[in-house]
Amino acid sequence: MAALTPTASATSPAAPPPKEATPAASSVRRRSRPRVWRGAVLVLAGIYFVVPLLASFVFTVHTPGQGVSFEAYTGILSADGFADSLLLSLGLAACTIALSLLLAVPALVAVRLGAPRLGPVVEIVCMLPLVVPPIALVSGITTVLGWGPEYLSTTPLYQTFIVVQNESFPLVLVIAYTVLALPFVYRSLDAGLRAVDIPTLVEAARNCGASMPYVILRVVLPNLRSSLAGASFLTLALVLGEYTIAALLGYQPFAVWIVTISGSQAQTSVAVSLLSLLIAWALLMVLSRAGARAAAGATNPAPGAPTSLSGKE
Amino acid sequence: MSATSTLPGGATGPGPAAAPGAAAPGALVEFRGLRREFGPTVALDGLDLTARPGELLALLGPSGCGKTTALRVLAGFEHPDAGEVLVDGEDITRVPANRRDAGMVFQSYSLFPHLNARDNVAFGLRVRKVSAAERRDRAAELLGLVGLPEHGDRFPHQMSGGQQQRVALARALALRPRVLLLDEPLSALDAKVRLSLREEIRRLQLSLGITTIFVTHDQEEALSMADRVAVLNAGRLEQCAPPAELYERPATAFVAEFVGTMNRLPGQLTDGGRVAVAGVTLPVDGEIPRSPAVEVLIRPENMTATADERGTATVVSASFFGSVTRVLLDLPGGGSVKADVPSRDAGALAPGVRATVRPADRPVLVVPAAAGTGA
């Protein structure tokens, strides 16, 4: 609280100026130095991020000798393959979000309620994809999907291998993306679960007569809204930007399409990249604001409400 | 003790007919031979206990004595390794928690953060598919009952701890349970709120006539609220009795020392079931130990201390408790003793003053020396 912090400005105007630096004054000086450094770091980081974006924007709107034109942006919707690749990526993202949440939410809630000691094991398993390079993942997937002797061609396993590689909607990408998204989904949900006393809430709901599915739907999930939204947005951003696995497996979702057209329509390719970045950032901003509001709501009493949470009435 | 027989007038609170949760009559609750182990720890070691219909039974004991485990077994959150739980004669040991007719208030504020007070109270009614209009009416009634009629729209984070526990109490009563379970509901509140909520819970319990089991480690809370207090130690029942009996006639040395303050003085058994202690001979209450060396348990209010230059004790300190002052005195052979003296007579007992200490002439508990815990 700034008002409670003893600073030089808080000293009475009538008081004589100190001949030696008071502890408060020296601490102000000590604090001002990091502020300068923080500003410098912020400016450098800003330049590092903004300059490439500005350069990209200039590249998309300015053609040497032809002047400024927004054709790269106006032509995006009609660009060949744009809608198909974007819809494919959005479809893959929706399925990935659903699958990763379906896997992670029950698992994490079950661990928290029934086997807290398994928590570290689950954490390690969920974090493993961070240390597995996508190329290794692709190599593994290709080996598995490429396996299968002729005499197995009529078995459900073989048919499944074919179905998941369907070009119009490659489920194999959903599986791969779910693995990639697992660390982000885990972190987001874990933070949400730590913020709420889930075991007590579940017991309170059970005591009110609710079955476990009802408790999960009506008590646990509503209290994980911001975590679920965070996990979903991070997964969406990951799927929209994922290139390596899709390209190596031979599919053309949004990121692959951007790279593909960059040879023939460089300006459109960069314009789409910029727009997708901005959309992802906007989503993350919305998410972060919603999270901040939820956090503020959980800790700050509303106007007129009692200010103490420590049991005072 | 029947709840209805002790209802104080009824004018101060809603009568049974007016109370929204009053439909359920008090139930008989029985724990029979309950045993529960957590790894090497035995939380319940053959607990046998009965809560009579309509009474408020407090489970009192030190941390780890098994009181909360017993309550959680009754609520269905823990399953006993052996033994059974009966409500009105019906064995509910294997009944899932959501099908037991018991409302519970938890130690931590357990309101659903995403629901306002009204929806929290109506949660159980919604589970049972009660109509929206009826839910709203019942929630309003119950919020009125706990003194928060205007707080229906407030969310848990907009209420104080005491208000949250009131809402939790209303939620626990919403389904008109046969048994109300209170798991240290006041321990997170400050002293003033704790006192007022304690009285309010008791008033509600009496007006509704609901069998209530109240877990606490605060003996003052247990003694002031409960019809009977069950003292647990190491998973076993030490004694279950009305507060006055528990205090005046503790069945074991553990109860004697856990409930209230107790002096332990070295004594010598004499003939005729008497014991010599601090210069007097007193009758022994209860079992006489065979051990030659014994200690005598005497409460501070049963000790007298008078300023006396020839006395052998020395006053160490005096603590003012209103009508009485508790004086701590050092004894010549080592050790100390506490005596409650009327505050009007305590002026002479300043620290450093020599004094004579004498037990009142009444039966005392005697235990083998070095048994139990220290005073």
C-alpha cells in the first residue's frame, strides 16, 4: 500500500531537511535504480517484439514502386485454401480442446479428491510432452501408423489406423495435439484446482444429496471456469500455430497453408500470420481480464459488504 | 435430555411449527464398535456412543482423538473398518453420503463460491428437483431463520465468515435432515462472533428439535452448548455425560484433566478409602489405585489459599477472572498449585506473599503417580 509506505514525500513540510540520508530516502534511491532498469528492459523487449511486427505490417501493405495497398488483407477471405485450412484448424482445435479437457479434468479432480499422493506422478506425465521434440512425436506416429501386415487389413485396429488418417479430418492430428497441449491444460487446471477447496465443496455438495456427476457438473466445473477457458485458449493458440507435425504428416491446416502460400503470395501469407497473432493476443487479453475479474471478485467484497473475511461480522 | 423440554420460552426464536426445518423429528444415532485406521494410526478404536433424539451431543477431545472421523463416518465421507452406524435403528454404514439424511456444516467456509446465498441454501432442493418457486420461498425462510433475510443475493466472497457459516447452517437445514452435523463450525471465527453464533445454533437446535452432533476441541463451547458431552481420547470414549456431571464427576483421570483445570498433588493412601494430601485427609472418589504412590486431582475452585506469614506456599502470580482470581502458588517440596479465591479476598495474595493452601473437604479423584498427563 503506497499510502502506508514511509517515503520522502510523506515527511512533514515543516520538518528540517535531513543532513544525512535517512533510511527512507536511501531506500527510495535504491528503489529508483531498478525502476530505470525495468523501464530499459521493457523498452528493449518492446523493440524486440514490435519491430518485426511493424516490419511485417509494412511488408504487407507496401510494395516497392507501387505504393501502399491493403490488398493483402482484403484478399484474405478469397485466397485459395484459406477457408478450408482455417476451418480444418478450428475443427481440430475444437476436438483437441474437448479431448484434452475430457482427459485432464476427471483425472485431476480424481487425483485431488482420492489420491493426492499421485499428484506428482500425474504432473510429470502431463509435462513430458514439453521435453519430447515434435519431430520425435511425428516419427513415432508415422512408425505406428505405417505398421500393419497385410493379413491385419480387415481388423478393427487396421481400420482405425486408416480412419484416423482421413485427409478431410485427420484425427491423428487431434491425438498428437492433445499430447502437445497436455502441459498447458494441466498447468491451467492445476492452478484452478489449487485456488478452490475442491474436496470440501464436493463433500458439501454430496451432503446436499448430489451424485458425483452432478457435483462435477454443477460445483466443480463452474468453479474452474477461468481455468477451463485458459486451457481452451492456450490449446486453440497451439493448434492454430502448429506446423511441424501437420506438415510432416502431410496435412494442410492453417499454419501449413500460411507457409505453403508464402512462396506465391508472400504478402497474404504474412498478413494472415499477423491477423492470427492479433486474434490470439486478443483472446488471451480477454482471458486474462476475465481471470483478473474473477480473482478480484473472489477476494474483494462488493461495495457495502463487510470488508473482513476473517470471520468478523 | 429432550430438546423440547429445554426450549427456553420459545418467544426468542421461531417455534417448531414456524421453523422451516422443523418437519424432521430428532433421530436416535448410534455408533457401535466403530473402528477406523489410517495406516498405522488408529483414529477410532471401537467407539460405542449414542446420541438421543433431539439432543445436542458434543464430541470433545484433543487433536487426533477421532472426533472428526466419527462425524465423517456418520456423514458418509469415511467408511469404518469395523462397526456400524445406525440412525433410528437403521444401519446406514454402507449408505452413500448423498443418500444419508444428515445436514453438515463444515469447519472451513464451504459455500459454493459461484452461487449466491439463496442458491447455496437452495442447492439441495435443486438436487431434489423442488420447483423454483418453492426453492426460492424455502431459501428465503431459512435465510430469515439464521438472521440473514437481506443477504440472498450476496455471494460468499461478499460475506463475512460468520455470515457464511450462517448460510452454511441454513443450507444444512434446507433438506430437513434427521441429524445435523457440525464439524467445528465456529473455530475459524473471532471470539465475539463465535459467542453469538454459538447461542444462535443452540437456539435453532432447540427450536427445531433436531438431533445434533457437534465436534469441537473447545471445552467451553462443548460445555456451554451441549446436552451431553462425549470426551474422546485415542479413538475411544472416555466418558459421555451432561456438562455438569462431566466437570464434577469425571470418570477418568484423562477427563478430569482435559475438562477444566486440575491440580495434581502428591498424596498418601490411608485406611478407610481416604487419602492424605496437603495436610488433610480426604475421602477418595471412585476407584482406589493399588499403587503405593498416588496423586490427587483437585480443581482450583476446591482449593483455598489464604495469606499467612507462617504458610509454606508462595504466591507466584494472580490472574483476575471477574468474580474469582486464580492464584498460582509454589509449594515447598517443588511443584505448584492453582487456587481460585473470591476476587474480593485476593488483594492480600500478591506475588511473593507466603500463604497456606488447603483442599476443600470433599471426595477427590486419585490416580497412580506419573499416570496420565501433567497438570
